[in-house]
Amino acid sequence: MDIPISTVARLVQGRSDERNKTDLANAMRDLMNQQVNAWPQVITTTDATVTTAWSDGLGPNSVADLWLVAVGATADGTKVAAIRRRAVFQRPGSGAVAALGSADVIGTDQKTDPSWTAGFALDAGTPGSIFAFVQGAVGATVTWRLSITGVVLPWT
């Protein structure tokens, strides 16, 4: 969800200077927090096509612990899924990103079609690039809503 500039302006209108600064700082913090988790909110897949839901770069000399929650459903709700993954990546120097082990399945995937999936992968053509994907099934149009969160730590 985006916070319109008009909302930010309304928050600080008619307040003292110190209150303006506090309200504006809080509004900007809220806006930044939403953007951290504002990667494509809704993705649609058709057939069994692997679809990139999010991608980002990991800076040199960094480690990232990323979490993915993907919930999908067909338009009539006869097929649904809830999938959770966690993956850790590191990028030593300016070289390629490497996964530390394989992605963890968090809990048990809950899905009515066993072919539906979601997860993280590396973009071999772009050093430092990580992406999250979703995939439905042949003959199905699936709408997905995703949440991707994580922690990134540069070490230099």
C-alpha cells in the first residue's frame, strides 16, 4: 500500500515545527517500511509458467536472510496454496551471489495442487541478483499475493 504525498502533507499541516518534524519522520518511516515489503503485491501466473515475483541485488560483501510467503488461488477458489520459504545468500567481494545451502521449507506447504510452487533462485547472468518466483499448474490461472522480508548485513 502506498502512502500518497497528500497524506504526508496532511499529517504535518498546521502543526508546530517540532511536531511537523516528528510526524514527517514517522510518515517517512512508515513509507519506507511499506516499500521494504511492497514488492509486487499481486502476481498472476498462467499454465505452469515460472514467473518472477520479485528481484533485487545483493551488494558486495553482504549476507542476506530472506523469507517468502506466497498465497495463491484460482478465480473460483477451487485450488489454493500457502507456501513459505527461507533462504540465506552471501556475496563475497563483487563476485556472484551464492546460496548458503538450499532454501528451507517453513512448515508444510498447504496446497490443493501439488505442482504449485514458490521459492528463491539466483540470476546466473547478473552477479548479485536474487529473485523470488511462483509457479501454478498447466491449464490454471493463479493469482498470488506475496510477502518478502529479510535482513541484509554488509560486512565492510
